Amino acid sequence: MGIRPSAIRALLLMAAPLLLACRMERTPAPPTDPAPEPPTPVGLDAGGEINRARVLEVARSQQYDVNPGSSHRAVLDYGVEATIEPTVGAYRNPKDGFDRGVIVARFVNNSDSTLSRLGLLPRGTTYWFIYRKDGQLFSAYIPDIDTDKHDVRGVPTIAHPPTRPWRQSVAQWQLPGILDKEGGLGALGVAAGGQLPWVTCEGSGCCKPST
């Protein structure tokens, strides 16, 4: 026995208010966490020189994003295995923040080997400090130790604009010739190591040393 057209119309009329009510009732937006504070400006000494004690003081007080995807763990030169962890608010660093210098990330050496070019000591932590001097950006890698013997300073650094604003801090080890198209080393670069740190360093930019 078929359903009468009049019965179908009656069901539709009864359901219409419910459908309209469902469409009118909007799902509330999920709560959003407040944006993190930008990195604390470190400050430079007269002549644009690095105040090492101040760098370590600020670096030790900042928070770093250890979550995979924001941080990146990789095997670098000579089998050194290290993690790069961005400062939580690095992506919100204002453009003039580099005039005073900021810590944008830390390197954590998970191995028992040394990698001098990045200031990495066995099982140690090294802070990535970016500053502007004479109009040029530079990086410094400052190990968390009492001596400056293993510091790496004055590394020319480039800030690249992305295609859209960043929503969080991200850091990576980039492989020459693969992620860095200008490196031109291809698979040889992967075999030989030479990975460079990369980090979101402004709301509309990312930073990477040139060497």
C-alpha cells in the first residue's frame, strides 16, 4: 500500500519548524588560546656587541615548543642527533626586535658528539640568537655553558617572507639541495650533512642563516 500524497505533505509541514530551528541554532566557535608574547628583547652592548650573560639569562627564562611538527629532530653532520625547538612566541617578533636581539630557538644535542659549526656540545643546549648590526641580520649560537670558547657569532642571516602570516612558531633543520633550492647539493648534501636551522622569526617572515 502506497503512502498518500496528503500524508507526505503533512509530515513535511511537521518537520519544517524542526529543520528551521536546527539551521537557526549555530554551533558556538571553539575557544581560542591567547596569542603568546613575543620573545623578550635581549639588548646589545655599545657598538652592537652581544652581552653573553644577558643572552643566557633571557634564553633560560623563555618557553620553547617541544611538540613534533613545531620542533624538529634530525641527524646532522657526523651522526650528531639534535632537536631544534622554537621559542613559543618567535613568530610574533616585531621587525624592530632584531635591533635589540632575540632568542628564536634552542638546539638540544641528543648525542655524545660535538658539532662546532652550530655550537653543539655533547648532551648540551645551545641558544639561537638573531640580531641586527649595521643594517644586516646575524645569527649567534650560544651554548649554555660558562665560557664563550664554543660560541659561534656573526653568521649572516636572511629573513624570507612567507605566502601567508604565521599562526604559531615552527623550527626545522633544512637539508641543502632539497628544502634549500639555492644550495644545489642534492642527495650529496643529505649524505654530507650541512643542515641549517630555519625558524619563523616574524609575523610575516622566517629566518635562516646563509651558511
